[in-house]
Amino acid sequence: MINEVDQALLEKIADLVGKPVGALNIRKDGGCEARQSTEHIKIDARTDGKEGIDIRILDGTKGEKCFIPVVISKSDYAEMVYNDFYVGENCDVDIVAGCGIHNSGCDEARHDGVHTFHVGKNSHVRYAEKHYGEGDGTGTNVMNPQTVVYLDEGATIQMETVQIRGIDSTKRFTKIVCGKGAEALITERLLTHGTQLAESDMEIILDGEDSKGRVISRSVAQDESRQVFRPIVVGNDKCFGHVQCDSIIMGSAKIESVPAITANSTEAQLIHEAAIGKIAGDQLLKLQTLGLTEEEAEDRILKGFLA
Amino acid sequence: MLELKHISYVVNDAGVEQTILNDVSVTIPDGKLIVFTGPNGGGKTTLAKIIMGLVTPTQGQILLNGQDVTALSITERARLGISYGFQQPPRFKGITVRDLLTIASGDDKLTKDKCCHYLTQVGLCANDYLDREVDVSLSGGEVKRIEIATLLARGSAFMIFDEPEAGIDLWSFARLTETFESIHRTHSATMIIISHQERIISLADEVIVVGGGVLQYRGTADEILPKIMQDTTHGCPVLTRKEAATL
């Protein structure tokens, strides 16, 4: 049953208020709290014995949304979930995933998820994935999401991953394989604090002619937290790839950023940029001259950076 | 009214004391436009930063409308009505022009019309700029004009502009001087402008030449401009000596 705490989590991770319009699957503590298919988007339990669902989006589906959030409210709990998306041809859809953990106990609460997308010709998918953890217990919140995307000719995906506070440990892996004329844009926003650890591995394989891949990663590491980024772009044909990682480091945090680009074609044009630095002193001073305190200025700069 | 009393600023550079400002006292009456000019490294920017609280003087007192603000923070001074336009404004990833104007105005619901009003005064079109991030995608001149617009949005009673003309094209500069003239004409703010531009100097009620850490001359633009011209024609003393020796 979805209670007030769950409802608040759902709002945070999927902007879900009340009953949404569109296809829906809400998973809570390993059970199915709600499932709703539409005429064009079918959601069914897997038939191969693994935990998770299959989402089939019919050819030509446009302007529809699909929500598949996960809520964990238990301590001493771990799950491994496999969700497969089959997006037909000529679709234009929004998929909202995300996981919220409310851990009031003293043991670990953990969600491992593998999302695999097969995106058909000329389809456009916007995929949002927010991760959030809370709870007044001493137990840790762990999330290890894997996202694997196969883009057919002319298909695109705009993937937005956000994790702001609350997750003690995350190891995320994202792999996107782009076919001819396909385009992938990954936007990553991450804030860690305390002693949290975040590792993010990404691999964009630009297999098809005129394929494009872009990674924009912005992160903030506070206190004693640690972050490791390993974005990789491989160009196997005439293609364009751009990786941009920007991190703000604070307190005694540690950040490692290891972007890599590999060209296996003379027509591949690949760029990587990575920058790590603290908040610039002149930015803080400027906002103070506009009437903000130093703390308010810092918050505003971080809010903008992670927006 | 702003009063600076016996302001000194001394820095210790690798064990060697260097005096940047030496016992500077000046009073800036309300509603006046004062231009600080003078040679590079003469102490103009340091003096302006001391007023805003960006630099703490080693000696002296700053009074704003009779209140001693010497020990107040930048934020407290900003809230008392002092604002500062940086010579080289910082850039912000993820903060838009609209965000900066909103922060400056203190009005969370700042309308597009108002933003447009501020940006027009510095020669920018709101439609082109409002939603752009104030990052490296903007040119130095654009960032500078946005910086000045934030001061206009702030609407403070005491505005300091550090070389507002630097990096700005001729057309925008003309628009900018009109804005300064308008603020001055309506006495809506007291302004200190650090500038080397004759056009801006000619707007001033009073021109103060800051050099060698002291106020060298004070007077109207008509009095001061000939002195500046006279000083700038001296050229390099070393070169002059060398040239004389070869004759």
C-alpha cells in the first residue's frame, strides 16, 4: 500500500502527484503496487523468471508517458530488477523511472536495476531517472543502476540522471550503442556528501554513420564523499562525440574523472573535456555584493550548476 | 553621504611591505557622480573595493550616512545600499541572465518587462539574452554589460563601477553613458565610476586622480582633463634618458 512517505518519495523521484495519465508501474519493496497499460504502451511481468517488467511501446506512439518508479521502505533489503523496453518505430515518448529509498532501520537497503532499451527506427525517447534516499536510521542506502540502450537508425535518446543527496553508495553503468544517424544525449547531475561514494561508468559506442553522442556530467562532491567518473566514447564510423565533465569539489572530498575517447575511423570526430575545481572565489564575492550571504551564495551557485 | 577617513592599505609581499593606499580621506556627497581616474596600479580599484568590503583596509574608517560600516561584511554593505560592478565579472555555469537579475533585484517574481528594461539600458535585447547562461559562451563585453545591468536591477543608492567601458563596443558604450547620465540627472543614486574615458570623465561632478596610493588631484572635468593630458605626454623616463644620451 502506498502511504504518505511513499507518496512523498514518488513525488521526488518521478514528480508523481495523484494518479498520473499514461502507462504506469509502481514497485514497492519487491511487490507491484500499481500497474496500468495504455492502448499503445503495454506493461507486463517478465516471463523468464527474473524480477521486473517488459514494456512494449507500439509503432507510431507519440506524446505518451510511461512511469515506472521504485520505492523501498525496508531496511535489510536487497533486490535485483530487470526492466526491458521495446520501443517501436516512429515513436516519441517520455519514460520516467527513478528509485526512492526510505530506510529507517540500521541495515542496508539496496536496489540494483538493469534497464535495457531497444529503440526502433526514427523513435525519440526522453528518459529521466532520479535517485533519492532518506530515513532517520543508520542503515545505508545503496543503488546500482545499469542502463543499456540500443538505438536503431535515426533513433534518439535524451537520458537525464539525477542523484542529489541521500544515496550512500552508487555504482552506475550506462551503455548506449548508436546506429546510423542515431543520437544519444546523457545529462548527469550528482551531489554526494558525508562519506558517500558514487562511481559512474559510461560507454557510448558510435557504430553507425552520422551517429552522435554527447555526455554532459556535472557533479558536486561535499564533505568526505568520493566520486569516480569514467565516460568513454568510441567512434567506429563517421560520427561526432563530445564528453564534458565538470565537478565542484568541496570540503575533504575526492573526485576522479577519467574520460576516454577512441576513434576507430578517420571520420570520427571526438572531443573530451574534464574539469574539477572548487567554487570560484569571485563568484561568491559577486553574489555577496548582490546581497546574498556567503552560504546563500554557495547554495545558489550549486543549485545553478546542478540545474 | 559616504566618508572615507584616513584609509591605508599595506600588503606584505614576501617580507616586503608595500603601501597600496596611504592615508586617503574623501567625502562623497549624495547624488553625485564621482570619477576615479589615474595610472594603472595607482590604487583606484583597491579604494573602490574597500568601500564595498571586498578588501579590508589596514587602517581607517568608512562611514555610510554617518554609520560606521568598516567592520561590516560585503553582504551587510550590499543590504545597506552599496553595489559594485566588477572590472572582470565572474561567469557562472548554470546561472542565467534572468537568474542574476532576479538575485540582484531581490524580487523572486521579477518580470520579463523589468529585465528587458535593465538590459536595454546596457544595449542588450532581453529576448536574446534572458535565458542564456552567464558562462563562457558569452563574450567579455556581453558579460560586462550584464554585470552593469545587475547593478541597475539592484537599484542601490550607492553604485560603484570599475572600468565599465572596458571591453564594450563603441555603440554600446554610447548607450551606457546615456544610462549613467540618466541616473545622474535624476539623482537616483550616488555613483563612483573608475574610468579612463574622456566621455565618462566629462559627466562627473568631480574627478579624483588616484595615483601612488594617494589622491593626487581633485576638481571638475575641465580642471582635471588638461592635467591628465599633460601627465600622459611625458612618456617613458628611461626611454627619454636613453634617447637624450644618443643625441
